[in-house]
Amino acid sequence: MAEETTNAPEEGEATKLSGEKIMCFVSKQMVPIEETIELEVQEHKKVRVLPKYVKYDQDA
């Protein structure tokens, strides 16, 4: 049996967004900054992407 998943917050769970949007480096879409992850692509260059575009674990 497959379980249904929803993106809606659970009852009693508060989701606070700052309202600030940023452009995802990969998709070029404007998304809330809270939904992105900051990655360092070069020594002094950092970009923000959606988690679904992270291919490798950055801890390695």
C-alpha cells in the first residue's frame, strides 16, 4: 500500500516564511529562500539551489 504524502503543514505545525525570494541557480525560478540550500561551487563563490538538484553529499 502506498501512503499519500502532502506538502501541507501538519496541524499545529507553523511554517514561517520571511517572504524573501531568491533565484535558484539551477532552475532559474524564484523560490522562497528557506527552501534552498547554499553550496560553495568554487573557493569564493556560493550559490543557492533547491535540495532536489543536489547530486552529491557535500560532507565528503
